[in-house]
Amino acid sequence: MSSSSLPLPIINMAPWLPSNHTSTDREKQAVAEALHVACRDFGFFYLNLAGFATEAEMARLADLGSKFFHLPQHCKDAIGLAHSDGARGYQRLNENVTMGKADNHEGLDFYRPVEKPDKRKLLWGENQWPDEDAEEAESIQGFRETFDAWVEKMKVLGLIVMQA
């Protein structure tokens, strides 16, 4: 059976998490090997975030994301890609293109903040956030705060994965 017909691996990062003080070198090595195999054989993998992120955190993110995409179009367009560095912000349906084909989805991209932002440079602008004070946006109160905290958490996780 080829790797393309197998499900993607789910890798439990628990032995590498800072909160896990009892993991052994052997357990850490097993995770490192699983990451290596997944990258080599599949190119992708899932991470089991138990012990690092809570179900409540992830549910809140999904809820806010869904509510954002249900905002009126003018609210979403206010933070369109053209207002920043061409990479950060909202993308309308079919606006994003991959390998010459329009992607059939809306999107909202934000990245790690950079020093001295310059929106004339790709990926060097500032993240754009929906106006939570707008009457139409009352359903997304806490959006920026929640996603900023998630980005910080994922930066930590990224370093853990790279170390592993």
C-alpha cells in the first residue's frame, strides 16, 4: 500500500511539552522518529495537541472564525489583502490562487508580527483585524485577543516541533 493511500500520521507531542517533566529520552526520540518518517513519507502530519491546547480554546477559535465569515461582506472587505502587504488579511471567495487555479474558499491570514512593518513588502505588513466595535461585529468580541494568544501559543509549539 502506498503512503498516498494511508491516513496521515497523528503525532503526540506530549513527551516534548514543557509541562511534561516525566518524559524519557526514549519517548522523545520516538516522537522525533515519528516526525522524521511523517515528513519523509507523507510530507504532512497531524499533531495531537492534548496537554498543550484545550478543546475549549480550539472550540472558541472555530466559533470566532465561523462568526467572522458570516459577517456582512463590507466588514470582511475592510481588512482585505489590498489594505496590507498582499498576504495578511481577508480574501474573497476565489481570490486566492494556487498553481494558477482560484481556490474555492474565503480566507483570513495573519502571521507573526514583524519589526518595522512595511506593507509594500510581501509578508512584512501588519496583521489586520476585524472591527470588533462595529455594530455588525458584536458576535466576534475578543477576536483579536483570542487569535493573538493562539499565534503566540503556536510559535511556542513550532519551536518545540523543530527541536524534536
